[in-house]
Amino acid sequence: MSIIPTANSWISVKDKLPNSCETIIFCTKYKGVYIGSYSEKRQCFEHFRVTYNEDEVLCWQPLPEPPKENE
């Protein structure tokens, strides 16, 4: 089982936004890929103390499940 995201698992922010405070991977229009979360209250994506407005983020996806101990 691979934990590397696949190209077709990305969700466009135009189609759907993640649940607030859910840990996700997101890609910005500046070609950065980050682990962070979405704040519905602030309407922005957050990576530590850096925030990205909704129009700066292209797509996102949930974090994959970690590998099992025997894998």
C-alpha cells in the first residue's frame, strides 16, 4: 500500500472545500505543497503560522492513512 497521493486524488477548491480543522495536503498556485488545515471561520488555508486565501489554493486532499506495522 502506497501512502503517496495520486494525481487523481486531488480535489479542486472550486468543487469542494475541506472540513474545518481537518488535516490535509494542499497545493498553492505558487507550486507549493503543504500539510495544514482549512479554517472555515477565517476562510483560509493554514500551514503553521502562514495562511493562504481561498483564491491562492488550487486543490487539496485528505492525508493518506499511515502504513500498517506489517507493511
